[in-house]
Amino acid sequence: MRILGIETSCDETAVAIYEGDRDGGRVLAEQVASQIESHARFGGVVPEVASREHLKALPAMVETVMNTAALDWREIDHIAVTAGPGLMGALLVGVSYARALGAVNGIPVIPVHHMEGHMLAPGLSDEGLPDFPFITLLVSGGHTLLVRVDAIGRYKIIGQTIDDAAGECFDKSARLLGLPYPGGPEIARLAEQGDSSRFALPRPLLNQNNLNFSFSGLKTAVMHAVKKHGGMDNQTIAHMASAIEAAICDVLVKKSLRACEQERVKRLVIAGGVAANSTLRSLLRRETSIDGVQAYLPHQKYCTDNAAMIAYASLLWLSKGECNMKAFDAKPKWSLQTCHS
Ligand code: KG4
Ligand code: ZN
């Protein structure tokens, strides 16, 4: 099966072709175009700008991946497109474009839940997805979830943030420090030159015996520290970046291991943009090995938004023979549990 995937939920336009079956496969061609420069002067993503940039980028990107894979439209079996959640206008551009391509070339179009794409992205590695059940820590700009995965489509959210998402905390804290968007990679870069012990930042909900997260207090602590220090020099900003990264990673790793313990599951997957963070990845590797838990980390390029994960998620559904081809007309509800039912 060959699937063309399209992803336009936020500020990255992505197109990919995945070829495979339920036992494995490979990415034949892929492209990701970042819009960061177009949004930079606004300090965050402007929905209208994002929609226009997707529309501008898509035609050439689709043509490029088709040429790179040396495929004819008759050789594409399905088109998979992110249908939510995300910015409404940006999603509309991707979905409309996918449906137009499908109509012109007589190819069925499959809606994919963006977070399910992230969650299944570790399966893009050579080893494929771990055996079920496994726990996924899903950490992106808008979500922080702990999900128990029992099968494709059988997902149970066992923990989540009660306020800001982890990525949102990286982004908002970076903004308080005067760093550009997106803040996660900026904080990660500066943290390498800093000492996390220079600032004592809170680890919200860490000592509560549940699987929930809270990051808004951490952001507020950063705000107070910035106010107290007045103008921070570069080295102080690096110390603060390091302290922010350490606090977020500490909570994410400890709660993930608690989830594994509670569910008696020894396989842990991390996914979503924040999963690209090198400190989080090494801390997770270290702590899971101490606890006898096996860690599965997608390649960093498949942590942040991409279209290979969208094509791959739809392939897993198609292999089950359960995908509802009429899902676009069926008013899908956008929750992880029901998007494909
Ligand atoms: O999954 P993603 O690309 O888009 C969403 O679905 O939200 O995640 C974007 C988030 C942003 O908050 C960004 O700051 C964060 O992931 N991020 C990182 C890193 N790379 C991206 N956070 C920490 N460290 C990174 N290296
Ligand atoms: Zn995403």
C-alpha cells in the first residue's frame, strides 16, 4: 500500500509518501516546510498567516515528493490528511487540498487525528511499534497526555495536564526570557551552557499520587524570577533555561514511570514535539533502564510535526480493515478514543 500523507495543522507544511503493510514499510519521500520565519516577528503562530503559507507551499511540495518517489498518481492507494486538532483555517487548507487531489485522481481520502499520528510515530523506526500494551507520553505544543495503548484504536488517557501543555510551558517561558518562537529548541540550545541548580523552580504535582501535570505555576515562577532579576545577562538566561528544562523533564519522566508502574506495563513510548528534547531523551533512557522499563523514542524528525506519521497512522487503520472511508461525512468527533470509530 502506498499512502500520500498531508499535514497542515499548525505552522509546518508537510507531505510524505509511505509504502508498507501492517508488518512494516518505509518512507519513500518526505518534505517539511517550516513557517517559523513568517511568524517570527509576531512572536507566535498567526493563524491567518499559517493558512496562506500552507496554501502557497502545498502544490510544489506534493509535486516534489511524487517526483522523488518516482510515482504516478495511479500508484497511490490512499491520501491521508490531518483533520484535527489544530488551527481551523490551516486544517481546512490541508483537508481541502487532499480532497481535491483525491477527487481529481480517484483516490480515497482518509482523515487522521494529529495526536494519534504523533502517538504512533515510533513505528516509523526499523523496529516498528512495541508490542501492546504500552504507555505513551504525548508531549506537544498543545497536549500533555499519558495514554495507555492496548491496540490501534484502543487508547485510554490515564493522565493529562490540568492547565498548560509542556511545549506551551517551554514556549511561554522562552518568551518571558526574550527568546524567539518556538521556545522549546531555543531553551534546549541555551540550557547546554547553563547550570540548572542556579534557580530553584517548582515541580508541580510531582508529589501528588496521580498522573496529572501542571505547568502554569512553573511559567509563573519564571515570570517572578525574571522580574526579580531585572535585565538578565546571557549567562543568567542560560542558567534559567537549564532550570526550566530540568524542571519540565523531571516531572515528565517521573510521572511516565509512575504510569508504567500503576499500569504494570514495561514499555514506554514518548512522542510529540517536546520528545525531540535531548535532555528529556537521555533522562528517560537512564531512568527507564533503572526501572527495567523499555523506552521507545521516535527519531527526532518524527517527534515534531511531519506527514510520514499521518500516512503511517492511516496505514495501521487500513491494515485492520476498519477505516471508515466516509469519515469526512460522518462528522468525526475529535477525541483520541472516537476519531476513527
Ligand atoms: O508536535 P509539535 O511539533 O506541534 C504540535 O502538535 O504542537 O510540537 C511543538 C512543540 C512546541 O511547543 C516546541 O517548543 C516544542 O514542541 N519543541 C521542543 C523541542 N522541539 C520542539 N521542546 C523542547 N525541546 C525541543 N528540542
Ligand atoms: Zn504536532
